Amino acid sequence: MSIEIFGIRHHGPGSARSLVEALERFRPDLLLLEGPPDAEALIPLASHPEMQPPVAMLVYNPKNLEQASFFPFAEFSPEWQAILFGLKRHIPLRFMDMPMSVAFAMREQAAPPTLNFQEKNDESPSADPFRKMALLAGYSDPERWWDALVERSAAPPAADMSAPDASIFSVILALMQAMREEAIAERDNLLREAFMRQNIRAARKEGFSKIAVVCGAWHGPALADWEKTKAANDAALLKGLPKIKTEATWIPWSFDRLAAQSGYSAGVVAPAWYRTLWECGMGHSEAPTRSPQVQFLTQAARLLRENDLATSSAHVIEAVRLAEHLAVLRNTPLPGIEELREAAVTVLCNGAEKQLELIDQQLVVGDVLGAVPSTLAVPPLKADFEQQAKSCRLKKNTQEEVLELDLRKEAHLQKSRLLHRLNLLGVAWGKMREVGSGKQGRFHEHWQLKWLPDYEIRLIEAGTWGNTVEDAASRRTWRKVRDSDDLPELSQLLDATLKADLPAIVPDLLQKLRTVSALAKDALLLADVVLPLAEVLRYGVARQLNLDAVEQLLGQIVPRVCIQLPAASAGVDETAAAVILKKILAVNRALGILQMLEYETSWGKTLEHITQLNNAAPLLAGLCSRLLFDKGIRSSAQTGDSMRFRLSRAEVPALAAQWLEGFLHGSGLLLLHHAELWQTLDGWVRSLSPDDFRELLPLLRRTFAQFSEPERQKMLDLAKNDAPLAVNAGQEEGWDDERAAGVLALAQAIFKDATKVQSG
């Protein structure tokens, strides 16, 4: 009987190649893999025709879905290739690690449950024993060191020059034995290794003679010495451990998720680059069929050209040469991702780092999402989601895409409902974006879509609320309504509920809103509610909903806001005034959406009241003056009088500057269209003393920086003109009666001829 220990580092084509070659030489009759026995039934599905890595085994507690662990695999993962090796040759395969049923039960006793991705993410020796070796080799990152040592090597390094057929695994085993001598054993690792040794003993008793053990490199020495550890000691260590029921399934994974993880057995420096190495034959025993560096840089050039960036074949040739020369200088067999990135940014991107982001996204990390067999059993909620996504023709894509919807179309409305319901469930597949200026109106929605693998577990977790997306979203939202007394949150929930078309909970939600708003005494809190409710009415029209109750609620809130807001705007400092300014703008926008005469009249009186308060914050008084002018409540002459008063010599310059900031908030066009206002401002600035001007300069810069470039340029041109501009076009100064009479006679003749033509 013989047992071989194959300690592996992480997902990588070189590691996978070395493992497959070693298994070919060893020819085992049993494969023991480091993995949870709970998921052992999933192993045969790895060879299913519809299975497309990257994928992950998901093991979870069905009674507490916050307890879940993922075990991801890529095509070039050593464990994945070991599984395919065993399935192809009909070799029995088993998982030998600690069952997650035990791990979950232990976590439940020790601490509150947390979502676990199985891999560790700290820098302790046990978490990543290669870190110390990488530092000794001159690498700050152990992933880079391992990539240079193994993943892009043309052949695995021999343990002994006199034994050319020795594999990398003997080197790793010896290295780990040395590293473990200085490390402190962790209880979790001791338990896991005890489980593994017990599984090795069980396999031996069953009569297997050649057992291949594929495990994490750190555990290799503990398993290699399994005979030196008494079985009774391991049995005593594992006796009495708690256990709960678990379930397991395959879920799609993605390259960006694989790259986001780091640490022992998890981190992948560049998944897309590793796939290129694998596809070019670097992951196989035979000679490479293609040059991976040529393949990578050719794809990079094609990608840049697709994005309208000029790149020629000569650029590719020069970039390949540079990458190869860098590899020679750094004493590596092949250019790695660092050499390729440096060559790409130098030659293909002309030194521009920004263009390199595109290459990193597509060719280093990669936009790849795996797939699992459609016959795989899924929870009811996830099955309902898949059916609805298919009906809506929405595809799960890990790359961001923009979806423009017209809610007057039933198919678009169906997509909108699904996305809003998923957001209520915490599955933020789509995020709302501002609708462009070219599509004004209440019937348009713009979404930014991006699918993340984490959403798979969130869908399973959401199954606790119901078996369909609609039912689960309704119940989860109703629970939020029941537990919340926050007025803005409730109003946002109402908006989301109506957009998601969940009418069953609207009556309870409106009743809760009425109760909470009736008890609210803070005008600013009430002001936060007006805009969301107005948006509800706007979307309600588009979705043909009965919103009488929302109108009644606004009828209670808007008058209270109008009455209480002036008092809230008085006696506040500049910081608080900036917060209130946003609330005033929100209420003003909301009432503009509603376009109700009664509300507009009350709102106009509120704005007038704020401008007349002696202790009102200057910022707010200026904003209200501007809004009154925009609404036509104040004329140009009245606004000019108010501006001259606020910018007079009697006013403190700092307070005048704050008033001006509020008055010009958002746009300075009125200064360009009303010469009197510009002259008032120009005169005030000219009258400032040098000390006052220096003190107010930052505030004035902040005020004018919000204007567009054409507006600022026009104001600069006006400021250069020292001569006073004409205030009124009809002034008698410089009036030529003789020329005016000639123009009048010509106009009368034109109108007389036009009248004759019409009568004829």
C-alpha cells in the first residue's frame, strides 16, 4: 500500500499541470480531496456537458442561510483537474475535510453566524505560509512569487537535480514541514487534519492500495505522518462535536470574484491570464501550442482598436519583444502578467495608465461567468427568479450594461417590476440611473445592470420569505414597514413598493406613514418625505395605480412643511444652512412635479417669509429670493432691489457673500440675461476692500465654480468691460427720433401689405 500527498497552492495552470502529471505517474485507485463531505454528491456533476467553470460548490444551513460556504473552481484549478482526472478514469473520488455540518454547528456555538468563503484572508503563517518565503525571494506578494516559480514555468522544478522526474510536491512538502515547526497550531486546523487522517485510515481499511491525497500545502506534513498519529487520539479529538443538517449545490462563479479573494488556496493573480496560459497549452504536459505572450498582447491590441484607440501590428511585435526581454532580465522562463502589463502600457498605451484599466478588466481579470446544469435542483424562489429573468429576456452578465426602459410598453414594465422586487430582496442586480435629458417624462427608467455571484446565495437566503419573487419581496418589505418608525425610510419604501407593483402592503404602509407623520414635529424630517411621495405620484400615473391615499397624505404634510420651515431656517449656522438648502430644493422640485395651485401658493408665501426673516440664514434667504424670481412671483426690479439691499455697504461682506451663494445656486444665467443684476454684483465686488476681497475670495470661487464653462467665460468678458451697461433698452439717452420714425414707417408699410394679401 502507498499513499502520495499532493499539497497545492491555489488555482493555477502550472499547479494543475503538475498535479495531473503526478497523478498520471502514480495511477491511484482512490482520490481523496480536501473538501466537505457534505458536497460529495456533487462530484459527478463536474463532468456534465453543461458545467462550465468557473463554478463553486455552495454548502449551506437550510435553517440559517447566513451560514454558507463557497468552494470555487476554475478550469485551471488543480482540484478541478483532479476531479476530472478521476471521473474520466472511473477512479473513486471522496472529500475528506471536516464536514460543514460540524463547522457550522461549531461556529453557531462560538460566535454569531457569518457568511464564509472558506478561504482565509489574513497574513499569519498558517493562513499563507508562502508569504515568508516570498519575502526571502524578494517578492512583496506571495502570489507573484508562486506565479513566477510554478504557474508560468515551462517545466516543474525538480526537488533534486539528480532526480529529474521528482515533482514540485516533494519540494512543497519539505518546505511546509520546515514552516510548521515554527507555527502555532490552530484548533480548527487540528480538527480538520484529524478528520482527514481518519478518512485516510478508513480508505486503507477498505482495501485501497494506492491513495492520492490532494490537499492544501499547509496540511501536507500532518497527513504525510498519519501513521505516526494514533487513531485513538484523533477519535478522542473529534468525539462529541456538534452537527447540523446541511445542503449543497453548484452555483456559477466569476473571474472577478475569483480575483477579488486572496490568501491561502484562494487568490488568483490574473484569472483571464491563467486561462490564456491554459488554453495555449502551458497547463498540459505537451509543448505549448501557442505563445501566451503573443496571444495576450494581440488580444490587448484588438481590444484597444475596438475602443477606437490606434494600435498596429508593429505595436504588438514591439510589445512582445519588450515583455520577453523583461522576463530575461528578471530570470523567469516566460513573461508574466507584470511584464505583459508593463509592455502594454509602454508600447500599446503610449504610457497612458488609464488605457491599461481596460486591458486589466478584460484580459487580466476577465469578464467570465460560469454555468451549471439546468437539471440541477434549485430552491423554489431561485427557480421562479430564473423563469422570470428568462421571460423578461434578462441575461446575467458580470460586465456592467445599461438598460433603458419605456414603462408604456408591457415588456419593459415587466422588467422594471422584477428589478425593483429584487432590490427589495437585497439582490441589487440593477441600480437606477438618472434619465438623460433627451428622454424627459415619467415613463422612462434607466438601469445599470451587473450580476455578481454573491446574488446566488442571496436568492437562496431570500427563500425564507417566500417561494416566489413577488411573495418574498412583499413579506420582506412588510417586515421592514412593521419594524421601522423612520419617516424618510417609510416614504422610500412606499416608492419602491409601488414601483415593484406590490399593492397588498400599500394600505398598511400608508397607514404607518400617516401615523408616523402625524407624530413628527421636525419640519426638516417632514420635508424629506415630500419629494419621495411626489415621485410616487409621478410613477403611479405611469403604472396606472390608485394613489388617492398618497395625495391625502401629501395634503397633510405639505401645509405643515410650509408653516414650520421658516422657523427651522432661522438662527442656524452655515453648515446647518447648507443641509436645509438641499431640503428646500427637494420640496421645490416636488411641488414642481405635483403642479397644484394650492401648494404653489402656500410655498410661495413660505419662500417670501424666509426672505423677510431678520435672523434667517443668508444662504437660505438668497436661495428663496432666487426661487421667487424663477417662479415669477418677484419681478426683475423687485429682485434687483433685494439684491442691492443684501449687497449694500451696510451688510457684513461675509453675510453678503453667503446670500449671493444661495441666490446663484445652480446657475448664473440670470446675471447674463439681466444687466441690472450683473451691475449690482459688479459694483459690490468693486467696492470691497482688498482685505475683504481676499477673505471672501474662496467663497466667491465656490459660488462661481458651479457654473458651466460658457457661463463663466461670458461673465469674465462682462467683468473686463469697465463701461456701464444699459439697464433698460428703452432709455431716452442717445435716442434718435428721426431714425426711429423711419423704422416705424417701414414697419407700418410691411403690415399694410400683409393685410392686403390676406384680404385678397
